[in-house]
Amino acid sequence: MPKQTAAPREIVTPRPSLTIPIPEGMAPVEFFNSPANLKNLAEENGLFRTPENLLMYRKLIGHSSEFDTSVILDTSKRILDPLGRPVRRDQMSRRQKKVWSKMTQILLEYMLDKYPDPEKHLILCGEASLDSTWPLNKPGVPSIRMIHNHFMVFPMDELEKAKPANPNDPNLTDSGHNTLFLRHLSSVYRDFLEVLDLQILSTLPEDESALSITGYPQGLPCWELKGGVEKLSDQYFWYEYEQILRGFLDFYRTFFSLVATGDERIPQGVNYPNQVADVLLSNNTFIRVARDLREQVILDPQFANEIRWRPAYKQILYRDQKGRLIVTISQNSVGNAITELLGIVVKRDENPKAFAKVEPGLVTRLLEARQRLVDANLGEAISAPCWPNGEYVAAR
């Protein structure tokens, strides 16, 4: 059988019916951000909670039937206003970030141990800010306004069998040629992030970082974790992971500050002011694109409504088909999911019968991963209807 050409893929993932009804006349995105839904999420699908209120839960409307879980900073009981909740890692306390990184390390190590063959399984960990500046009923707004970390595994054979996705799918907005600033600013974006002094993470050429099966990510700076999985326990790796986010935030803030005000100045609080001045504000293309965008915002109200003025990002760590661990980062654009950064479009199909077939294996693997967090003494396991005593029980 001839090998398929690299192309984005569209997979169909079954999901059950929601366990709590959405009130009539209420938009789903409005309901998902409510304290009532978040309370239900923890009670029905919660797996593990730390004293810092980092919550690991089963993704009921998920991406993958193989392995799919998320960790959020659950502030829903303390902060009732969804627009006031932390949505980025730089808004977390030092203690929260330390535990966040430890949980990320442990869950990644579980996935790598459980799925050791990179030719058989795609592994990814994706952290996403959920921008609190959009209207609650804006189409495409992420469903829960709290910082997320996603952990997913996709069997390679399922991706190979999947039909090609439409390359113009609006969700594939991080492909390097049609995001808001990467469409025109890919070179200066990469140049700006190359000034970071990284020792463990090594820059990869653009044509070497893409997955062979999808050809994604496209146009984004990527870094290989030299030393592989053993370096996940190195605190300096997580320091460098943080520096990449800091650099991204500087780029985003500088660009959109220029769009918003038209003033060529270094925003307050940036992490790398000299690089902002030398690489960004001295670049004619960077200035011109921001000015052109400013004019479009002034003239086109629909386009203006799409702008995310506050930094919104997706930072992912994935294992490619060669077994390399690779880091990349992009803006979080309209409607797209973390998987679409790697060229995977997921269609969630409400199909309780199909979900019932995969649920026992999925939950068993999630409980195995949770046990590692319990063993690390990071928090407490949560009993839910489908795992009341740490083992899967079919819903009645």
C-alpha cells in the first residue's frame, strides 16, 4: 500500500451524552463557564485534586479515545466571575506553577512509559491559555475559562486511516500561513525567539519539526529536548520552557500594543526589552503589518471582533515519529483546538454506544496515570460515579 502524502487529518471521536442539561435559551459556551457546570465536572469526571486546586479530570467531550485528560487551575468556587480567573501560566503563583510542572512531568512520563513506540502512538501535552477578554457568547470561545493542560495519545494507525482534513478548515488557523501574525511575520517571530539563551532545548529547522503524517506544525519555531525523557525531571528544562512562554508573551504584547495605539514603544513589564527594541521595533515589516492591521480594525467591525488583545497562547510538547520530544508555541486563535496545531481536526460524535465500548479501557488508563500523582503525594484522588473505588464501573 503506497504511503500517504502528509496532510492534516480529520478523526471522529465518540462521546456520551452530557450528564447535566444545558438550560433552554442558554448558549453552550455560557453554560460551560458556569460554577454549576464546573461543580458537575469535578463531581462526575474529577480524578485528582491538589491543595493548590489543580484539578485533573476526564475529558467527557474529548479528543482521543485512547488517552485524554486535562489539568486546570480550578478557581470556580473562589472566583465566580469567569472573566477574573487566571488563564495564563504567568498569572499563577510560584507554588502553583511548581506543582503544575510536576504534574505535567509525571503525566508525560506515564504516557511515554505506556506508549514507548513513537511509530505507533503520537503523544502530546498541550497547555492553552483561555483568553478572558472575549464575550462569553463569542463563537469559538474555549469552553472553560481557566488555564488548561491537555494530555493526549493518538494511535498512528488511526491517523493513517483518517481522511484528510480540509486544509482551509477555519480551525487549522495555526498552520503558519493563515494565523493573524504568522501569515506575515513568521521570519521575525522565529528571529525574536532565537535570541533566547537555551541550553537544553535546541532549535530545529522548520522542515525537520513537522510530523511526517500531517506535515504540521507549519511555520512555527520548534525546539528539540536534547537528552529526551530523562530531562523532564531536570528543573532547568522547565525554566527554559518558561522562557519560551515569556518570549512569546513579549512578541504578542508588543505587536498588539502597536496595533492598539500606533505607538512604537516597548510595553511595560516585558521580559526582554532589549530584544523587543532591537529585533521587533527596528523591523520595518513588523511595523508595517501592525499598522495595516490597525487600519483594518478601524474599518471592519467584524474583523475587529476577532482580535484577542490579551496574550493567548498554546504551548505544546509532543513526541514525533522519530521519538524526539519537541516544544513549540503559537497564538491561540479563533475556534481551534490544541490538536490542530499538529494538523489533527477532531470531530466529536455524540454516540453513547460507541463510547461505552472504549470507556473501560480509557478510564483504566486514566486511573493508572492518576496513581502516579497519588504516589508523588501531590494531592488526593477523587471518587466519581464511574470510578467510586479506584476502578472502572459502568454508568447506570
